[in-house]
Amino acid sequence: MRLIAANWKMNKTVSETREYIEKFLRLIGEPEDREVLICPPFTSLYVAGEMLKGSSVKLGAQNCHFERKGAFTGEVSLPMLREVGCSYVIVGHSERRHIFGETDDLINRKLVACLEEGIRPILCVGEKLEDREAGMTFKVVETQIRIALSGIEHLTDRIDIAYEPVWAIGTGVPASPEDAVEVHRFIREILRDINPKAEGGTRILYGGSVNPENAPEFMKHQEIEGLLVGGASLDPESFAKIVNSF
Ligand code: PGA
């Protein structure tokens, strides 16, 4: 099933979350042929989890720590996320990499921890503008994936991957669906190489300036198995349109 995910980033208080989810659930009904995921900030997870109980919409976090508990001021662990109802975590988002200095090795530790906890990670990868201009897109994406998956190569089917070119995130300039498809095919090849026994299982999503108008253009392509939506997911009507756009 294709996955349409909302990444709210650092947006929405608890009361705004309540208002959004109430509206959103009314707008989308119970879609059966696609999976829908909302990733609010940590403070909204509990209330969102309570409201989503009994619906088919899943709950995810935007980040996690790799240790289960301990002296890690300001961090949130996977058991904590699980108890509020998270079944997904976004790992290695480009804002985590480039604003907060997350490395491929740290991302790998987080993925390992997610798999141990039974929470499905969405690994984000993608090149910066200078990488693309230097013809390094494939190299950068391949390195990110290989390091992130090291030691868990046999478990790739428990992970989804979001291809998010950094230059397309929050800029209003998405990748063309054709460029995205090219990278998605390349990622699929790497996955086959890493885990030849896996029978699919990993969905490859596109993210970066997706909106209700361009979503159907991406979803026309079978290689694009879902979307990770930032800005356009902040309004329930706009996100519901994206969910129902294909
Ligand atoms: P955007 O963000 O849709 O606002 O470009 C996507 C993301 O960062 O996941």
C-alpha cells in the first residue's frame, strides 16, 4: 500500500493539533487502499494518538534517540514514542542532518534502535543543490543509504525510504517527477544489491514541495510509492486533497 505522510516539523500546539485532527478525520473518511500517517511534534503526539485511536490514520514521530532511556537531556526514546501510539519515526530528515549535525553513523544507530523496538523508520536521503550540480546525486544518496543500513542489511523490508532532494524542501520547487523516478529506480537497485532476498517491502517515497496540484503527477509513476509532505500538510484540507489525489 502506498504511504502518504505528513511531516508537521515544528508546527502546531496541542489545541491546534486537536482542531486539525478533528477536521482531517472528517475530510478523509476511511481510505482502504493507501496508508496515511501524521507526524506531529513531540508535545502533540499524546493528544494526536488518543484522537487517532480507532481510525486507520497512523501516528509517527519526527525523530528519536537510539537509547531506550537514560541521561540524555532533551531527548525522547522509542519506548516513549511507542506508548503514545507511534508506529513510525522519521529518521535522518535533511533538517536533522544539516541544522542539527546528524551524521550517517548516528542515523544508522537510530535505525537499528527502531528495528529493535518494532517501530518502522522512514529513512530520509537526498542530495544538496551543490551535489546535484556536481553530478554527485547518485553517489551521495548511495553513501547515505549504505551507511544508514549497515548491519541491518537483512532487514531492509522493515524500513521505508524517503527521497527528498534538499533543494526541493520548503522551496516551492519540487523535483520533476521524471528526475524523482530516476533516483527512485536507483535506490531500488541499491536495495536489491544490499538485500537480494527481500521481496520488496521497502516503500520509496518522494518529498520536497509536494502540494495538492503536483501530487497526482508524482503518484502517476509506480516507482513513487508514497509522499512525505511538509508545508502542504499543515492545512487539513490541503493534506486531505493530497491523500485523495490519486
Ligand atoms: P516540504 O517539506 O513539503 O515543505 O517541502 C518536505 C519535508 O521536509 O519532509
